[in-house]
Amino acid sequence: MNRTYIKGIALAGIVFSLGLSSCQVMNKYKTPDIDEARLYRGVNSGDTTTIASIPWRAYFTDPCLQEMIGEGLEQNFDLRIAYTRIKQAEAALGMARAAYFPSAALAGQAQHSMRSVAGDGKKDVLGVASNQFSLGIAVQWEADVWGKINRQHRAGYARLLGSHAYRNLIQTSLIANIATTYYALLALDEQLKITKEMTGILSESVETMQALMDAGLLNGAAVQQSKSLLYSTQVSVPGLERQIRQLENALSVMLGRNPGAILRGSFGEQAVPAKPTYGVPAQMLAGRPDVRQAESTFREAFELTNVAQASFYPSLTLSSGSMIGYGAGTLSDFFKPENLLANIIGGLTQPLFARNQLAGQLKIAKAQQEEALLSFRKTVLSAGQEVSDILFTLESSLEKNELRAKQIEATSTAVYYTQELLKAGEANYTEVLNAEQNLLQAQLGRVSDKLEQLQATVNLYRALGGGAE
């Protein structure tokens, strides 16, 4: 067969496909509309700056914490698993892209046939044999007339975007978890320090009451109650040490290392931003990985719905029997020019009796699209709720700082006064014990307040989409 003829057939098929491209189902995707104006409760900010745009190394300034976050981003198993999902999505996208082009395979065939003949009153059963050999390139292809392959490719691209968003979600969560655990560990260190310091004060109080009892100024009940307060304070030390070790082990696992000690700074060195900038809701929606992942899921469902719609229309194909190569009855004459062959088998298939199945698939695809849309809208509302809650938590917690400082100052003064009055015989031991216990609780409360504020700033950074680099 003439080579020009072969090229003409292939070119005609491509031109025919391109000519029908205007018939494709071109329902273009657009991001669902959402109400951004009231996404943050009680917050009306026109400030376009946001802490989410700050790189995590600049946001978290503690050198030990920076080193741990860097190690976690390299070694954490959840994040490494997320990277494998990106690789899977990239491979799937490559497969979808390859569907645009014909698939070709080297095909060879040897056929030996025998038949019976009859003549002159004689029969020769299976007496005539013939051979046929062929070798060439087998081609199979479906023209993307209605955009089905294009939509499958777009769905694969949306899936890839979703895998990247998932990886960013794991990364922002990992950074936040490392930071909050680190701050909790420092808070426990500070609580342990305060508790041990208080045991020293209580030990001195026990000695003072013992001396007063020996001098006949107090009874044995005062000494025993002061000892009871001392012992109840001391017994909390092992519990704090246990919690510290558990958090060290938890941090080690986050970092992808075996459980062990954690090198860290001090709680007092950590600064709480007085008023972190949160920007406008549109920035949060563009930066939050879970919102982007939810939109990617909806986008994929949208494209697959179009794929299901396009399945109703005819498909134009070159079947697997299409081949270009050589064919001959003997191997010795195989590659002669006159033995060149081209076998082009085209087909136009219109579904008829499968319409119930196709209609069912379309209904499923539309329902899945609606489900993905509802999930996206829910994710957006939950994101707005989370940011609103964190902002109010941080604001209300910061308001406690001044009152807490006054409480500690007052209880410290009360401890000093009651101890002196006790020595002078003008106060009873109960007042001293109560003052000491109140001071301990106020100091521990200040640590809890600062931890709450530090964790709120971390949670706000994550909620706004920070750390997804």
C-alpha cells in the first residue's frame, strides 16, 4: 500500500477529530460562590496583612523550635506518606494525559491453515496447506470528540491539586503540633520549677511552725497541717516529671526519631504577640490547605460528571486490529515493498441498550458532585468558626494578664504578711497556709495563661493557612 495513502488516512482521522472538537461538552468549572463578608464572627477587618504570609522560620523564633520543625518536615512519617500520594497523583495524571495519543505496539503473527479439496472423484482431506506471516505496528486510539478524555485529564489534575493540598495540610498540622507540644513541654518545665520553689517555701514554713510549737505558741495541729500542704505539693512533682517525659517522647515521634530527651529553651523566653494580624477571609480561604483540598475534590467530581455526560455520545475509535507493517506467505519474501500492508479499522459506536447503566452512572456522578460541594461549603464554614474561636480565645486570654499579675503580687504580699504576723502571734497558721496555697495556684495559673496564649497564636497561624510553603 502506498505510504502517502497511509499518512492520508491518519491525517484524515486527526482532522475529523479536531473538526468535531466544537461538539465537546464544555461546561467550564468555576469556584463555588461563598459568603466571605460574615465568615469571621464579630470581626470586620479591612487589613490585608496576615501572619499566614510569614514563613514559619520567621514566625517561630526559638532556635530549638526551629531546628525541631525543620527536622520534622524532613523525617515525619505522615508527611513522607503525603509525598507518596503526590507521586501517585502525578502518575495518574500522566496516564490521563497519555490517553490523548494513540497506543502502539509491535505485533507479529504467524498463521498456518489447512483445508480439504475434492476433484476427479478424489478427496484430499486437509491436504492443502498455506502460511501467512505478518509483522508491524498495531495502533489503537479513541478520538476525543466529546471531551471525555479531556475531562478525565482535568479530573486527574484536580486530584493532583488535592494531593498537594493534602501534603500542605499535613505540613501545617505538623508544624502546629510540634510548636504546641514544645510550648506545653516548656510550660511543664516552668510548673515543675515553681512547684519545687514552693516546696522550699513550705519547708521553711514547717520549720517555723515547729519552732513556734516548741516555744509553746502553736499546737501540733498547725505543724501537721503545714506538713500536709508540703507533702501534697511534693507529691505533684513525680506527676509533672511523668508528663514531661511523655511529651518528650511524643515530640520525638513527630520528628521521626526514637523516644528520648529534647533539647529546649525556657518558658520565660517565649513572647506572645499582643495582636497578631489575621487579614481578610479571602486570604484564609486561599491559604488553608483543607479548604483547597475540599475544592479540589469538588472540582474532580465536577469533571467526572462531565465524563459521565459525554459517555452518552458516540465514540470514534481505531480498533486494536489496525496495523501498519509487512505480510507475506513466506519469510524469504517478507520485507519486499510489494508486501507492505496497512489495515485501518475505524469504528463509530453509539450506546443504545446501555443507556440505563449510563444514566445511573450520571446520577451517581451528580450526587457525588453535590456531596463534594456540600463538603466544601461545610469546610469553609468550619474554617471561619475556627478562626473566630481562636481570635476570641486569644483576646480573652490576653485580658487576664493584668489581673493575674495583680493576683500574684497580692498573694505574695499576703504570704509575707501572714508569716510575719504568725511570728508576732497576731495571725493563725490557717491564714499562712491559705496564703501559701493561693500563691502557688496563682503562679501556676500564670503559666497556664501564657501557654494558652502561645498555643492560640500557633493555632491561629495554622488556621489561617500559615506554614504551607
